Amino acid sequence: MKSTRESPSGPGQPNVRRRAVLETARKLGLLGSENRRIGGRVCRDLVAAAKKKSGITSDTELVEYALAEVALEDDFGTRLIRRKGRVPNDVDLEF
């Protein structure tokens, strides 16, 4: 299968984001030698849509990217929502 790790970016430049995610995962030691095999059945349309949006053509690279996205997912939004009602209305934002 053709590798898409260094392919040119298309509309929306999905490769820029993908490279950043994979580079961060690599720096954190999450990527390296493959030492685990996983398998599963998923909807063909889901795989096709994910490949189209990401620009990835390889199933293995798609799974690697998806797992890296989940592992590195930021929980800022969740934490922000939890703060609702905890910041005093009279807080000085220095604007």
C-alpha cells in the first residue's frame, strides 16, 4: 500500500494536522516499533469517509492516526464547561 505520510496537502491541508499529531505522538514515545496487532470490523463507509477527509490511503496508517488523535485529545472544552458558574461575575478580566 502507498504511504501517505509525506504526500502533498489537499484542501484544508489535512496532512499538516496529521503530521503534527503523529510528530507529537512520536515525541511522547507513543509511536515506534509496531508490537501489537489489532483487528476489527468497521463500516466500509466510515473507513472511506475517514480516508477521504484525512488523505490517508493505508488502513494501518489510518488506524495509527486515529489512535494518536484519541491518545492526544485535549480535554480543554470539557474542563471549561465544568467551570460554568464557578467564576465570579465580578472577576476583573483587565480589558
